[in-house]
Amino acid sequence: MPSFPPTFADEIIALPAHAQFEAFLDEHRAALNACLDGLTEEQARRSLVASRTTLLGLVKHATFVEKVWFDEAVTGRSRAEIGIPETSEESFVLDDDDTIASAQRAHREACEASRRATSSLGLDDILRGHRRGPLPLRWVYLHVLRELAQHCGHADILREQLLDR
């Protein structure tokens, strides 16, 4: 019998759309966070592609994504106020003090903050704080889900390369 993701469960299918979006986001958030599980610090930092993409960098970038779309876009606070890089590319840069534990913790905390920030919002509520301009929460959910899904795929390939050597 095939193994289906948790979002295939009847109780998720029966939920209102807002809760379904959160369930799908949480599924991808957890998968990306778990890409670091069982790795050494060296493996997590190892560069296997020409870009700055590493497994540790992907999780660090995912934290940036959460803060851009669910802090900046919701609250209107600047990236400087939030304490995140100005550009997406910079969010992949690893500092000496970035570790698996610190990246996973920061990511989990950012996801929790994202859930709190959107808990009272409706899918058609307009978020006005992003540089792109006003956007409905529904679009933001879809955008973040797309980005997380892409990065989960990147993480799967990088992990396979690391662990198959």
C-alpha cells in the first residue's frame, strides 16, 4: 500500500481552505527542516552545486521566506527591523555561527510566528507590507507553498548526493 502525505487524510480534506493551506505549508515546512536531520555540520554546509545552495543554506533561506511573507508583508516592518537580509540571495550565506541546531530552531520559531501572524486573517485579506505591493493572503500562501515545494525538491537531491557518496 502506498504511503500518502499527511495532507491526504480525510480530516484535512474536510477542513476549511485556510486550514488546508496551513496544513500543506506545515507539511513542507517540516520536510525542509528535517532535511538536516542526521547530517554532520560539514555535510550540511557542503556545496554540491555552483550556486550558494547548501542544505543548511536552504533552511536558513526558508526562515528568511517566512519572515518576508508573514512578518514584512503582514506587519509592514522593514527587513532591517526584522533582522533579515535585504535580498533573497543573501539569505543563503552561511555565517560561522550557523549550525544545524541553530538553523532548525530559527526556522521552527519563524514558522510559529508565521502561524500566529496569519491566525486571525482571512484568505481574502490584503497584506500591504511587501515590496511587491498589496497581495491577498491566499496568493501569499500559494507563493510560499510553491517556494517551499521547490526547495524541498532541492533538498531531496542534495541529501541524495551527500548520502550516496
